[in-house]
Amino acid sequence: MRVDPTHGKCRSCGGVLEIVEVDDATMSVECEECGDSYEVETDAFDDGGIIYWPAMMAAQEEVPE
């Protein structure tokens, strides 16, 4: 899931972030431009943890059998 650049950008280069994985406490992000990856808290993008984290948790649950 791509992070809206107005909500957050890569801390290394300012590029666009993609959320690649989440768990109960963190989200793993990767920059589409420089490839840097790191973990952030579930509310890292000033959304109170209600936009990105729940959507990614739901998407991870929809694993095809």
C-alpha cells in the first residue's frame, strides 16, 4: 500500500513509501525511489493508526488458499 506523500515520505531521500508488511505494533515500509526499508509505528503517518494499519492488516488476512 502506497503512503500518500502528504502523510509521510522516506526519511533517507524524501521519496514515496510503500507499506510492505504490518504486525500488531509496527509497519514495515520501503522507499520506491532509494530502496531504503525500515519499521515505523502504526500511527507514524499522523493518521492515528486508522487509515494504513487496519487496511494492511486486513489485506494480510486475505491470503488465498
